[in-house]
Amino acid sequence: MQDTVYARQMFERALEIDPGFGRAWAGLAYTYGLEQLYFNASNVNRDEALRTSRKALELAPEWSESHVSAGIAHCMVQAYDRAEAAFDRALELDPGNYDAWYFYGRTKVHEGELERALELFEHAAGVRPEDYESVLLLPQLYHSLGRHEEELDAARRGIEKRECRVHHRD
């Protein structure tokens, strides 16, 4: 959470210098979205994620992250059609955008579209080979779908990736 607070401060500082810097608006929207999703679900974070992502889209519509921030914000208010359109646009602009694949997958989980979420998380893992987070979300989805062999395989893959990352840090 402290990283999110620091990032928010840096984006706000950038916007003090240049209020028209669309990428900073997208980054600021990310901080509010992540705060809402992971640390503090509040009306303030939700409203700020929506407001700042709108500003990012206005100022930097060609930037994939603007659309990702909008997708996250729309997911938070259960505007799933709008979230899907935002993530689709983000991926048109940058098919290698890990966050677009990952948060699109999370959106599909919220919608109950588990098969689609599986595809999106697998794609996220393919975009970022060192990623273990999206892979470790797969076992529960496979379990919910009654696909137990794939559940075990995904759990093994996720654990292996996580262990490789931990050992790689040493």
C-alpha cells in the first residue's frame, strides 16, 4: 500500500507541473483503482478512479494504460460492458499490455465468466513469462469448473514460477 501512496504522490506532482499530462492521469487512476481493489474499498477511491480515468482518456486516448485504468474503474462499479470495451481497446493499442490481460481476467471473474477469465489469465502469463500471480489464480477457476487435472497442473506451474522468482532474487 505504501508503494501506491508514493506513486500517487508522484503522479500528483507531475500533474502540478503539467495538468495536461495524460499518462500521469492514467497512472493516478491506476493508484485509485488498485487502492479500491486491494486495500480500501471506499466511495472516494471509486469516484476518483472514475474521474481520473476519464481525464486520462480525454488527454491520452492513444495510450493503452488510459483504457486499462478506465476498465478497472468500470469493473469497480459493475459496468462490465464498458470495462470489456475499455480492455478490448487497450489490447488493440498494445497486445503486450500485461495489466490489460490481467485486469480483464479479474473482470470476467467478477462477471462469473470463468472460462473467459481462464483464457485471459493464461494470456497474461504468456505476455509476462515471470508472472506467477495470474497463474496462481487459475487453480481456483479450474476447481470451480470441475477440471481437477488442470487445477493441479496450474497450481504446480504457479508454485514453480513463484519459487523461481524467489530464488532469482537471492
